[in-house]
Amino acid sequence: LKLGVYQELLAAHPEEFKKEDLKQALGLHARSTRYLEAVAAGEMRHDLQGVPVEPVAPEHIHHAILEVFRRRQARSKDDLRPWLHERLTAAVEASGLSREAYAERVPSTDPVATAALDAVFSALAERAAKREALRRAFESSGRSLADFAEMYGMDPDLVRHVLAPAKDTGG
């Protein structure tokens, strides 16, 4: 739901909703696993007519991912940290924020969350370094993309993808 839906519902239906009942109902909805999963997936916020109106803030996505992880981990015997790492990586990349900007928007004192985020940024920095090394090797080779890919036994589409400009989230 879009931000401000509580006020919008009260304004549209002042006699139908008691303030406390509406606040409680929206709170239950916003804390439901289903809602948190939608937020964690980075889906757009919607108005009361179901129309997408705004993106979810990176800090809300981050919080939702951690909460879904905690709930799932509490019910599972499996280690779900790889799932957490994958989801946080996607969230950081989608945010387009640097490590510093992300940390500023999403402060954490939770050791599990901090360790997971450190691992994500380390992996992104490593990926960026590999991308840069491949770019430099390609540029210094003087070969076409297809010839370069063949020379290293790589798929040309993969090389094209890796050499495409990327958002700087590694450092």
C-alpha cells in the first residue's frame, strides 16, 4: 500500500471506520508475512484502486527482507542465509546506492543483518573487480568481442553482459 493510506481511508470514509480499529487493521496487514514478502520483493506501492503509485524505499525493502528471513529461519531446520544473501544482493543492486549511502539509509545494530550486508558488499566489490579486470583485458586485446570471447572460451553474450556498464554498489 502507498504511504498515507490510513489518512486517505479516514478522509474517504469518516463514519465507517473508527480510527483505532483502522490503525489496528492496517498494522496487522502491514505486519503480515504476505505483505512483507511483497515489500521484500520490491513491488511498487499501490493506491486504494490497485494502481502502482510509487516505489518502495530501499530501507523498507531491507527491513522486510530481514523480517521474512527471521520468520522463515525460525520455522526451518535449513540455513537460509544463502536466501538472505541473494535477496539483499538484489535489493542493494536495485537501490543503485553506494555502500556508504545504503548504510546511511539502512542503519543496523543487528549483528546478523550487519554481517549479511557486509558479505553482500564484499561479493559486489569482488564482482566489480572481476568486471573491471575483464574490461581491461578486452580493451587491451584489440580484438572484437566475439574473438575475445572465443579466445577465453567464454559465451559472447556473457562477455557482452559483463562488459555492459554497471551501477557502482561495490564500495
